[in-house]
Amino acid sequence: MRRLAEQAVEPYAQLVTALIDRCLGSPGAVLSYVGILDVRDIAPIERYDVK
């Protein structure tokens, strides 16, 4: 479990950064995401496949 968590840190940090950048780049816009599939244009969702 620890190895999995260590591997997940960087991709999730990049995803959070991309989401924040998108929010800051769209002032006044309402952005809504229900699940990981909604962000596939921001980040490759294959990186979040837990095996």
C-alpha cells in the first residue's frame, strides 16, 4: 500500500495543479467534475488506474 501511495503522489499533484490552473484561467466560469473521466482532457486517465 505504501508503494502505491508513493507512486500516486506525483500524478495526483500534477492533476491538482492542472485543475487549479484551469480554474484560474477561467474567471467567472462554473467548472464541475463528477469523476475522473471528466478530467481526461486535462490528464491521461490511464495514470490513475490502480492495479
